Amino acid sequence: MSNKPDNSIYSKPLIFSVIALVVILIGSVITAFYPLIRADMHPKLDNLHPYTPFELAGRDIYQREGCGYCHSQNVRPLKTDVLRYGAYSQAGESAYERPFLWGSRRTGPDLARAGGKYHDNWHTLHTLNPRHFSPKSNMPAYPWLENALLSPAAVEANVKAYGYINYSPADIQFLEGKTELAALTAYIQSLGRGVKKEGFGYRVGTVEDYKNFLAKGVRGTVDQGQGIYTNECAGCHGVDGKGSAQGKLSEGISTMNLKDAREMGYEAADMYVQIFNGLEQLMPPYGNVLSSEQIDSLILYIETLERR
């Protein structure tokens, strides 16, 4: 056995620790931090643009009022999510999100594809009185937003803090006299703008689909349709089906008088198609929320309104 002292690195714990730490740090930089500076790690959809100061102000209000605690903004790549909300969320949609508002639960519906589904005035009235549209909604009302005015100086400071450089003095001047409610609506209407509508994943309902459903001999019921109408339709079309003209919803938007639907040339199959597919910025599509039987029930109930 040799009595020569061990001069290897293993006999020098302090030096060994320093060298091991350096190796670990180098490995960490290569595997964790280097990818952060690679362009392909920060994708951005081609038609995605930074928020305007008006939309950014609405985003701040959205966070301040805690909307993200009940509404997610992340459509998962699951069939149920895609059928109800549209194409699943992509990394490139979040290029300007600071912080991310993906959320962790859905007490209310996901809002990732909310932009353009309803008219601005729908959002205004819904924020002031959610139960006007959904009687069972547990969303609180936000009446104070209607009278609270934006501070252009504060919004401009926030825009600079976010690092946006795409705004102009005219964008800031536009904020004069604007309410927090209008800003919140502008923000919600901007959601999902980076994804092309043809990529939303919604099924399209046709007259033939309705005829094929009827051929199966399975019909809905008027009572079921009345419940659906009360929860989904009465807020815009009125309890009696005569159309909206209710409060702010009547400003710049009109909803069909369902009592005159037949006189306007709407047959049951036409109603099915419109309910299924919706109308851009006026009426959301229900084909991914209601079954064909439920839509048929709704049509049967609407037909009873025509006879009253």
C-alpha cells in the first residue's frame, strides 16, 4: 500500500465544490437561460398586435376587479373545450401578455375567444346587470364602472411601464371622457383577435342537419325550450319575444321581434341555422353549447310566441 498523499481533486473538498458549482451553473445557463433569448421561444401570431392604450386600460380594470378569478383565457386542447369555445389557445397569442391571464378555474365561461361574439352594447348591459341575460348568473354587477372616467395620464404611464411604443398622442387624447366600462368592453372585444375566425373550430349548422335530426323522430319539448329561452334569449329578445329596445342595448343595435319571425320568412329550419351559427357581433353561436334537441325545443317555444 502506498503512503503517498492523495493530491487528486477528490481530496480537496473546497476546490471540488467550486468546480462542481461552476459546471452546474454552465449547464443551467445552457439548458434554462439560453432558450429564453432564442427567437423561436417567443412565437407571435402574424395578425397579433399590441394592445391600444384604451384596451390596455380595460385590461388593467379587468385585473383590478378580479375578473380573472372566475374567467379563464385558456382554451385547452380538449374536444369539449374546442367545441364550446373555439380553437385551443396557442403560445403565439400571448406575446403581449404581461402578466398572463390564463386563469385557473372557470366559474364563468372562458373568454379567450370572446372578441366579436357580441355587440359592444351587449357587454355594457351585461356588466351592469348580468342577470338581465342569465337569470342564474352569480356574476356581480359593476355599476360604478359606468361613471368612473379614465385618467389619460395614468393610462399613459401604464403604457410606458409595459414598454409599448406603438401609441401616439392621439391615442392618449382619445381616452378623454371615456369610462372604465367602455375600456373594459374594448379589452374584452380584443380577445381572440390573433386567431383567424376560420380557425375557431366551430361546427356549422345547415338546413339539412335539421332535416336529418327531424328524420330521427326525436323532438324537443316546449317546456324545455321555454327554460332555454329564459336563460339564453330573453335578455336580448325580451320575455315576450318582441325584441330588445331595452336600455343601452337598443343604442345602435336591434334584436329580432320573434313574434314576427314567420311573417319575415323564417321557417323552423332557418331558425335552426341562425341559432346554431349565430350572427357576428350580434348573437353568439349556440351549436356548440346546445344539442340539436335543445335547439328544436327552443324553436318550438318561439313558435308559441308567434301565436300569442
